[in-house]
Amino acid sequence: MKFSVLLEHLSGVDGAPRFLADDPDLTGAAAIDEAVGGQLAFLEQGSSLRSALDRCRASALLLPRDEALQVQASSQGIAWIASADPRLGFAEALGALLPPRPRPMGIHPTAVIDPSAVLGENVSIGAHAVVGAACRIGDGCVLAPGVVLYDDVELAEGCVVEANAVLHPGSRLGRACVIHSTAVVGSEGFGFVPTAGGWRKMPQTGQVLLGDGVEVGCGSTIDRPSVGATRIGEGTKIDNMVHVGHGVTIGRGCALAAQVGIAGGAVLGDGVILAGQVGVANRARIGDGAIASSKSGIHGEVAAGEVVSGYPAIPNRLWLRCSAAFSRLPEMARTLRRLSPDEAPR
């Protein structure tokens, strides 16, 4: 694809500064420090890879609105276009340069579908998939090989459930949800009642409700509660190996990175970001737009818009000050002992 043709697939670049050079043919894309001839790369404002431009072998670049970078790329004979968001442009370009292969339509002969299930138009169901009783699958949905839908599962139109994912009874998916391989939606919550004779199981009769455009990564689990629902808001993205406990409520447009664990009954507002391995305690509450950095432990309430770090989580700026002092603690302890008249010499 000619670079000039690719630009027609990018948003927000009309009238933007550009340099077509010899309008190269593009056959793929790569990171700026790995790209070769015939490939597209991108560079963001303030990127640590800016020095890689000196050695860049890509045929075309998406650059920030940085005139110095643009002049340098031109001097190296690399075609480019300026963008307010080169990363977004790169995502759009990948979709145009390397479109996904079309899924085979229709139902594989080895799929097992209960006669009471209702299938929409243009549905694709792969080999050895199982669709239980009273399931409803919307138009254009794709079930990859080995998917299991228990009884009474509903998928709105355009959902994709990848290989070997499992949806338990009562699960409801909004439009265009994506459930990646081996994810489990609607499994029983961890509910037990302590008794003198041991743990008594609490029946988990609730359901899981996913809003439109929710994406659940490989190996992640979302539990159903004893009563009521576990709710994931519209547009929320969940990475691989994330656990969402029973009765949790997650707002719209949240992002949960790998190995996040959220205990039962916690409530996350809209636009919350939890970095890798963040732990959220039972019934904790996190306000709209809050951010927790990696490995934070949230036990209580985080205000809207707050950035927290550490275990237990505290405001990020305070955490950075504490972190700077950690390596000095032995020296500070020795100084304190010297200054204390009642402390015996050591």
C-alpha cells in the first residue's frame, strides 16, 4: 500500500505537515528500532526512543508535532506525517496494513448446540464449541473452537468469544464484547459460611453483566455473586490473568492490567486505571478517574482522580518521598541511636 493511500485511513491528519519522499510502498509495520524498508513505524513526543531515529531504517514514520524530528526524518529521506497522537495513528495504520483474516462463517459440524438456543444471523461457531439450553446469540457473533456456553447465556450482536473460553449460566454480554482464550465469565464466587462443622457453601445464584465493548483477557475470571450481579461497565478493558470477585461493580472505560485482583463487593468508578498486580480489598471503593500504580494494595477508599501507590496504598507523591528514604533507613537508624542518650552503644 502506498504511504499516501494509507494516510486516507488515518484520522486527524487532514492538513497536517507531511513529507512523502518517494511515496514508498508499505507492506507492514514495526517498532522504530526494529523497522526495515517497506515498514511503517511511529515515534511519540518525549519518547525514550528518539535517538533511534538516527538509526531508523523504516520507509515511513508517524511523528509528533515536533519540527526538529520532522526535519531530521526528511534529511534521512524517510516519508512522514505529523499527528497529535502517533500511537493512535499507528493503531489505525495496523488495521489497514494488516487486517485480520476473515472468520469462517457458519456452524462447524462438531459443534453441539441445544435445540432451544436461539442464533442470530451470520453467526460463526467453531469446532467442538458447546451452546447450552436457552442461550441467545446475537447477529454476527463468533464462537471460536472449544468455547462453552452454559445454559441461559446471552450475547448481544458482534461479540467474539475466543478458543476455550467459558461463560457460565446467567452471563450477559453487551454488544461487541471480546472474551479471549481460556477466560471464564460467571464462575461461582468464593462464598462460604464458617460453621462449627467447617465451611458451608453459599450458593452462588447471581449473574455477570458486561456492558457494550468490554474486553476480557486470556485466563481472566469474573465471578458471579450469591445474589444480584457482578457488573462491568461499557468500554472497560481487562488484561490477562485478572480476577474480578463476586458482586464487584466496575464502571465505564476502566483499564485493569495483568494480575489485578479485586475482592468481592468492591466498587470502581468510571475511568479507573489499575496497573499490574494491584490488589483491591473486599468492599473497597475507588472514585472516578483514580489511578493505582503497580503492586498497590487498596484497602479502603480512594478519592476520585487520586493517584495512589504502595501497600497500603497512599498518595503517589507521598509514596515517592517514602521510597527515596527507604535506602537511607539503616543510616538514619544508626544516627538516631547515637543521638539517643538512653540507648546503649551497639
